[in-house]
Amino acid sequence: MVFTYNGIKVHFSQYGDKSEKPCLLLHGWGASSEVFAGLMQHFPNKNFITIDFPPFGKSENEPIDWNIFTYVSMVMSLCEHLHIATCDVLGHSFGGRVAILLAALKKQLVANLILVDSAGIHPKRSIKYYYKVYKYKIYRHFGKAISNAGSSDYQKLSPQMKKVFVSIVNQDLEEYCLRIHANTLIVFGKNDKDTPIYMAKSFKKLIRNSKLEILDDAGHYSFLDSPLSFYRLLGQFWEEK
């Protein structure tokens, strides 16, 4: 199915028992809704709605001048389009950023929040990092280019999407975490290098009514690395609510 927002066609799908309360599944940057296939198969009686964030998955058009708030507004508009008054939201990595803002800005919409290896906390930076940034700025000032500047995610993007990406990663969400009232489950992989464990602990401190679970043998895709452990935690969370 396709929903048009700001001239961009956004692909979404609905699976499972439509009589149940919906659960939005929000994928990470550079991924697609297909990453949640195993999760949906494990919970066939749930009502899942997946979204491919532009320009990923089947939502191939590149948005112009979008930021994290544009993505959030797009999800809100889709919920209105589908007449969703309340739902659960599960966000992985970048999808966690969107989920945090949904829960903070539209409290009545999000009943339960699941953050999986979520981004949104500014990373701790080393002196080496700041040296690279300073070097890059000096080279750019004199019209010189540095190859492979930026993360691997950044390098894969078009010039237009690089602007979107930079805007998103520079937006700190700590103040919004303080506004969240939804019951929240935080799940991180112990070996996550992209969003390290200290970020998970920060989320736990900032978000009231939150519970933190760490999966020992998992990395940034903890729900894929340790699926049975993740499904058990998620099932328990839903049963308790």
C-alpha cells in the first residue's frame, strides 16, 4: 500500500489480526521493513503495520530537506490516514529516534514503546574524533576534499540525503525522552558498537516507566542476533501491559 506525504510516496503494509491494537514497526537507517519479517511471523496474532522510510525499501523517492521531525510528522499523518487513535510503537536504531518523538509529542497515540538498539543520545567523542572533524573543516576551507570522510552510512548516501542524515544525527533527543509517559521496554545488544550500552543506560535514566534489558550475545541488530531471547522479552512486556 502507498501513502503520499509531501509529494513523497511512502510504502506501508499491514499484517496479522486487524481487530487487535496496532503496533508500528519502524526500521533503522538504510534498512527496510523486511528486517521485521521474523518478528511478525513469531507473533501472528498481533496487528503489525510496517513503514519503509524514504528513500529505503519500497519508498524509493528521496525526500528533499527532510529532518527527523518530518519523518515523525509523516508517521503521524499515516496514523490519521488509517484512523489509528492509539498503538504500540517499536523502533530500531533510527526508527527509535522517530518512536521517541512520537511518544513525546503525541502522548495519546503511543500506548507502549519498545526501543531496540535505539539512536537519539549524542555519542561520547574521543580526541581523535575531534581532530578528524577539525582536519576536515580545514581542508574544506581551502577547497580540498578528504576521501571517506564520515561514517559508512554517510558515504553511501547521495548529496541530498547526506544533508538529511547530518540533520538527523545532530538532533539530540534527551529532552524529549523526559516527556515520555508510555510504558517503555529498552532492549540493547551488549556488543552493539553503533549505539553502545551507555546510551541504553541513559535512556533508562531519562524515560520514566522504562525497563532495560541487555542481550549478551547480540550487537546492533539484537532482535536478529538473539531472536528467541528478544521475542521472549517482547512477549512478556506485552503480557504485562
